[in-house]
Amino acid sequence: MGLSDFPVRASIGVADIHRAVDFYEGILGLEKVGEGPSADIDGGGRTYRGGGGTMINVFETPNAGGAKSTVATWYVDDVDTVLNELTHAGAEIPRYDGLGQDERGIAPRAGGGRIFWIADPDGNTIAIEADE
């Protein structure tokens, strides 16, 4: 039986669920499909719907934030349109040395395509990429 036969969800720890909700719902525009406790924190967890039946969990924890690598990646059809929508909603696009980002923050993706990153309020890194 390997785990390849079962659904998987990304889980992202945050320090303040209310601040995270503003980001994940308000800036990223994710649709909340569930809310519940996170450990001893009443209402400290949210579940969001992604495309293709995928889900993402965001939960409050004292061990949150600051992941130095990507914690979740969205694969989109049009990087430029998504970047415009996210920056209009208030997302900030970080710059990384040596990745060849253009003036808007988009970089060539290893193996082809394009990619950019955003960070949630706790510094968790999220990637947006396309095969374009």
C-alpha cells in the first residue's frame, strides 16, 4: 500500500490565524471550506479549496512561519495575469539574489516555464508557476 494512492494536503503553520485569514482569503482569494480548532486554539485552523480537488490547511501554532523554502506551489495558466491580480490585492513579491527575476519579480523556472514567489505574513514562501 504506498501513500501514492491517497490524497495529500499542504499544511502551513501561522502565528496568528486572523492575520493569516486576511492573507489567504483576502489576498490569495482562497475559498474557505472548513474551520476548526488547532491544538488548543478554538477556531485556529482553516481549510481552503484548491483546484483539482486539492486542499490546503492553514493553522495557528507557536512554531509557525519563516520557512526558508517553498511550502506550497500553485500551477497556473498565465503567470502575468495572476501576478497582476495578486499585487493588486496587496501581495508583495520578494526578490532573491541569483534567480534572474525581471522587474516584476518573475524568474525563469528550472526546466522551463516561469515562476514568482510571495510570502505570507509569517514569511512562509509560496510559489506561483506556469509552463508558459
